[in-house]
Amino acid sequence: MSKAEPEDLEELSAALLEVQRETSRRNAARIRSYADTIREADWLADQIDPEVPNV
């Protein structure tokens, strides 16, 4: 197996960093979506029975 050149390692590192950033963006969007769903469920539960506390 040949030794990787520093330029190759820099390119791979940059590509990996971009993949990690994209994964973080997607995860953040998914978390925001889950939070929206929870808020909507809380609102709906309040419409059904406002006396029951949200958990």
C-alpha cells in the first residue's frame, strides 16, 4: 500500500468535514421537525382536554 500524499489527505479531510457539516444540518432539521410535531401534539391535547397537564 502506498503512502498518501499530504495534498490527498487535505482533500479527504475537507471532504469529510463537508459530509459532517451536511449530516449536522440534516440532523438539526430533523430535530426542529420533531420539536414542531411535539408542539402541535401539545396544542391538540390542549384542545381535547385543557385540564390535563402537558408532560
